[in-house]
Amino acid sequence: MAERILTEGNEAVGWGAITAGCQCFFGYPITPQNEIIEFLSREMPKRGGIFLQSQCETATINMLFGAAAAGVRAMTSTSSPGWGLMQEGMSNLAAARLPCVVVLVQRVGPGVQRLTHSQQDYNSATRGGGGGGYRTIVLAPATVQETHDLMQLAFYLADKYRNPVVVLSDGLMGHVVEPLELKTVEFGPLPEKDWAVADRGKHEDGKHRAIGASYNPLKGESFVSYLVDMRETYQEIEASEVRYEEYRTEDAALVLVAYGYCARVAEEAVDMARAEGLKAGLLRPITLWPFPNQAIRDKAAKGCRFLVVEDSMGQMVDDVKIAVEGKAEVHLVDATFRHLASEDGMIMPAKVLEEIRRLL
Amino acid sequence: MSEEAREMVKERVSGRPEIFVREWFADYLWDLFCPGCQTPVVARMIAEALEELGIGDEAIMVGCVGCSGILIGGFDLDRVSPAHGRGPDVATAIKRIYPDNIVFTVQGDGDCIAIGASSFIGALSRSEKITIIMVNNTNFGTTGGQLGPTTIVGQVTTTSPQGRNPGEEGYPVHTAEMAATFKGVAYSARGALLTPADYRRTKGYIKTAFQRQLDNVGTGFVEVITACPTNWHLTPVQSLAWIRDNVIPEFPLGEFRNVTYID
């Protein structure tokens, strides 16, 4: 029986990383993710891992580039302004096909704004916020336990596809305290990282390795073949890695779509609506990219309508609209529905219920 | 370039240390660098230094973006090409993962002390046990000869067409002297390549910087002044005279910090 502890989402990130065998953490202080770097500054050295506080997020993401190039499991965490600084690095990591994990604890934006929660980085996380057009797998936990478990999945998927993985949290998810079972999630075997830079440059085939953020004509790649390879990887991810959860959707006329903390809110709103006899359900994407398009499309074909609940001015709602292909109504509860018109406000179930009542 | 001249250059390059130059690099040298460019000379010097220290093909190289970034292809080492200016960050991570390896960056002046200034200073301030070699040609070469952090006062570039004016553009950055002020830096020196004696001396600087890393003392930094005839609009021979008369008076050669332990 795995140990059970009481902890917050940010520390669950750290526990998940340790369980996944993360050997390297690079970080820079920024609220609301400081508990992650403080936790790992204590815990990594105890386990023979590397913890390093950098001089800025630009440095952090490039240290991650170096560590990933060396073939070890490595990660960083940040919040929205730091995420902005990391975009060139994210693009390079994706271009060089380096596996790594980046935890983004979203706070209020755009710009510096305030230090609390939001869901305003959906677009930059799922679309590839840096230059050039690339994709990163994006995982969105909704509980402390799931944060811990998805961290392990994140490292596995990164290694499996040689692609950066983003775990998208927020200030609320980072600070909510819940029980956590420190269990190891088992995944399948992974290929050897024989492409990585090695200790003293020693490789079985006697050849040295070169890692860079571009196609390599010396390996017989052309720019187009490189793009095609990348697209094939993305298509494989889209075909194999979509994850979502449904709640009371069997007979739902209105399907709420929400991730992260808003999924918790939406779930409560669904229960309140059901108590009034209103046929509401919830579809909660766990992977934001790849997005559960087909599941949503199937529901649209059955005549469901959709209500997106997200704490931004509307970002994921675009993906839902793409999924329904114009065949269903898509409504939105956004950041303007916060119970306080301030950075401390959040979208409450009662507000969502009002909207459900209006639509059903 | 005539076939004859190509063969001659290739022959010279081929009398090289084993790790430099890889076959294709020798074939394409003249397509990669301008006539009179001294950047490939720096590569050869680094390769010889590694060989003479007996760390041949075991070192791990981190490149850069710019003319010096082209060099990375010539080395038969495990190597990583980072984003513009971020070599010291990448090298930091690799060195911490493989602490027994020699890890070094080769960067231009723009890469190292303009866009990469924060990465450079970050590495020095943490006393990373890496070696940073900065090729200083006083301008941004690859992009067409724009003003760089090391452009000499009065020097005409494509973005300082009237010559560098301190009132507008400030003064050249003295990177080797600055690096020497960091306690965590074990070695900092500046060399040039005007004569064979310069070559030997500068190679000695690079070897000492590597040695400080081997001995786990602290960061090593070597700045090498090189000619950029194309962007200076001078012949290779005029370029060397211009370095002697204008660059070295601004950037004196020598060692600025050399310690075998840091207390």
C-alpha cells in the first residue's frame, strides 16, 4: 500500500517528478509556483538529483535543453510571465525533439497583472507559443492526486515521443490541499536514448552525436522530410494519446466542457442542475493537446449542446467549436463570471448553474 | 576559388588533429567561411589544445548562433547547438550531469556578450566548471556586419554607418577584463592571431582554461580577436594591420585572472 500524505498541488508536482525518476530540476522563483522549486531544492539533492536555480526563465529553459540533450529526465516549472520568456526555448526543444517536462502554474494575465489563478495560457500552451509552428502535449490535472499521476505520465509521453510535455496547472490547483497517495504508475517500456549526448562522448556505435534545433542534412534529412516526420509524430500522438473523462453525460442535453479547477466547479454545477432535473453533464479534457475532438463531435451529432467553462476570456472554447464543426451550439462561461471582479475571484458553481438554467 | 587553391587549403586543413576537421567540413570550408576569416583557425587551435591535453574526443562541445556557430560541424565530438546566446546555460546543465567531462562553448562576441550576456554572467556567477571561448570579430558577421558589443569606437558597421559614436552607442565591452572580476572565474585571457607566436600563446591560454576545468577550479574564459575582412571591407592582410592598429589598442592581450584555487 502506497504512502498517503496530505499535501498541495504544487508539492504533488514535485512528488510526481521524483516518482517518475526525474534527475534534474531547473527553476526560477515566480508566484504561484514557488512551492515546487522550494520542495525540489530540498528533495532532489537527497536523492542524488540535480537542483539548480537559474538567473531567469530564459536560462532555465535552455538549461533544460542541455539536460534533455544529455538524455536524462529533466523538468522546470514556471508561471505565466516566465512561460512567456521560455517560448523560444520551447520552440527549440520541440524542434530538436528533446523530451522534457514543463509545469505551467497559470496566473492572471495578460502581462504581469496579479499573482493568483487563471486559465489564460491555454492558447500558448496548446498552439506552440514560440516561433515556427510546433506542438507540445498538454496535460491538465484537476486534483492533487491527478497532478502527481500526470507528472509521471508526462515524463513517459515525453520520452515515448521525444517531445516536450506541458503540465498545465494554475494558482488554485497549485495550492489546494488534498490527500495524495504516493503510488508509482506503471507504463510500457521505452526506447533507449541512444541519440543523446553521452558521458565522455562514448557510444556503442563509436559515432558522436549532434543535437540542434534544426533538420540535419548530414543525417539525410531535408527541410520537408523533417517537417513530415514531425507531422507524423503529431498525428500519432493525436491518434493514441487523447484522454478525457465524462461525468453524467449519458442522457445529457447540455454538455459542459471544462479542465483544471473549472472542471471541479463544473462538476458541482452539474450535480446542482441534476438535482433540479436539468440534464447537464461534463466532459473534462485531460489532454488539452491532443484535444478530445471526436468525443465532442459524437455528442454534437447526437444533438447535444455545449457550455464551455474556462477562467479566461475564451480560449478552449475555440477548440470545442472546431470539434462540433458548426453542428451544435457552443456557449461560454468565462472570467467575467467570477464571483468577485478581482484577481481573487473564481467562477463559482452557482454562476455556472444560472447559465445551465438559462440554456435548458 | 580555383580547384588548385581548394586542394591546397584542404591539404592544410587535413594535416589536422583527428577531431578536426571532419571530412565534409574540409570539403566545404570555403563555402562556410569568407576568405581571410580567422574563425576556423580558432577551431583548429581548440582541437589541438584538446589533443595536447589528452582529452581528444571526450570533450562535449556547445556551439552558438553566428559565424562561430558554423564551427561546431567541424568537430568530431558530442555536440549541442543552443539558441542564440544560451551556450553557457546549456553547458551548465551538461557539465552538472557529466561532471567528469570537459564541457566548453564557442561563441561569437554578439552571442556571448550581447544577446547572451545574462547567460554568460549567470555561468560566471555560479562558477560553473566550464570553458567559454569567445571569438571577437568586433561585429555581427553572419547577419552582414552590424554593430556589436565589441565594435571599436569610430568603426563603421551597417548599423553604425557614421562609425560607432560613444554618445549614441556607448563603448566596446571588455569581456575578458569583466570576467576576471568574478571570484568564481579561475582563468580569463585575451589572445589574437596576428603571428605564429600569437597562435601559440593563444592556444596556451585555451589549454590553461581547459586545465582549470580539469582541475575543477572554476570557470575559464578566453577571448580571441579575429579578422573579419568581408564585413570590415578590407583585404585579409589589411585586416591584420587594422587589428594591430585599432583593435589591440582597445583590447589589450594577456591574462587577466589565473588562479589554481579559489578560497
